[in-house]
Amino acid sequence: MSQYDKEERADRYSLRGRAFSLLREDILSGKYKEHEELKETVISRELGVSRTPVREALRQLELEGLVCQVPNKGAYVTGITRKDVADIYAIRALLEGLCARWATAHITKEQLEAMEETLYLSEFHGEKGHAQQLTELDDQFHEILYEACNSKMLGHTLRDFHEYVKRMRMRTFSDPERGKEAVREHKRIMEAIRSKDETQAEQFATLHIHNAYANIMSNGFFDLREGE
């Protein structure tokens, strides 16, 4: 393969990755609704790319279960179902606990300081009831945790799950009391990690995810299709 071919292939994969990320974000944020058709020509024009990376991105989204491609018709949004959300939180509860356990052994001084700064800001915005800022700081806290666990495999899996339930998490933080409680739960996780107590870190992280899902259920935050 020539250098030109290599560069052309790299550019194509880069464009596919960009198209995939943007489309997944739009589906998970609710921009595209269930059963809505995703037209290659429209999307390629909006993204400023050819139809090829869009087509490849749609295939990848189909593998993730977010899109269904119907032969001779087109690609349609499947999205995340109620059962998907339940499954994601059940799996996250186990994996976040493992992540916190591993982070206890591997977290760096710089990562711990970043976590402390994130919690300081979270407490401020929690008291003010700033849901958007709390959602962003929640992202930051978990990203630090995923980095600190020192496993790219576990981190990648958890980042995907974290993204899949983005709308649910934003709604969770619209509840001021749940927002403040989530910050307290984050703080307990951090303190256990700082104390090198991997068992408590794992337990607190698992409980944190269970509590987040319980809040979703008790407040009726679902506007998703039921699913099987």
C-alpha cells in the first residue's frame, strides 16, 4: 500500500469516526427520534463529508443497536429502550465497583487532586441547583475514575455506558436533592480511594449506580419505548 493510499485510508476512518460520534450523540440526546429515518444525503451535507463515511458510521451504529437498516428502504433510529437502560445500570453497577477498586491501587496524586477539584465545584453547583453544570462535573468525575483504574478495556466500556444514558443522567440532576446526594456519594468514593480502602471504594461506587437508577425509577424519568 502506497503512502498516499495509507493517508487516504486514515482520512476516511477519521471521517467515519467523526460521523459516528456526532450521530451517536444526536441519537442519545434525543435530536433524532425513534423510527426517524437517517438519510445519508442529508447527514453528509450537514456534516460536510461524503456519503461513504456516513454509510460506514450507520453500519457501526447498527452494530451498537442504535440504528436498524432496512434493505431497499434506509436506516432508522432504534435508540435506547427502557430495558436497555435497566441493563446498562445493572452492568454499570458491577463495573463501576471494579473500576473504583482498581483505581484505589493505581490513582496518581494528580488524578486525586483533579477529583477533589471536581467535587469542590460539584458541591457549589449542587447547592445552587445547577443541573447542567452538575451533569458536566459528573462526566469529569467518572472520566477521572476511568483513567485512574489503569485499564483501557474497562475504561472504554464504562465510557460507552455512561454516554448511552446521557439523557437519563441529565434528568437525574434536574432533581436538586438527588444532585446533592450524588455529590456526597462521589465524595465517599473518593475518600475510600484516598484511604486505599478498595473494598469500600467498590461498595460505594456500586451503591452510587444503584441509587442513580432508583432515582430514575422513582421519578418516572422514562420517555423511552418499552422494549423487550
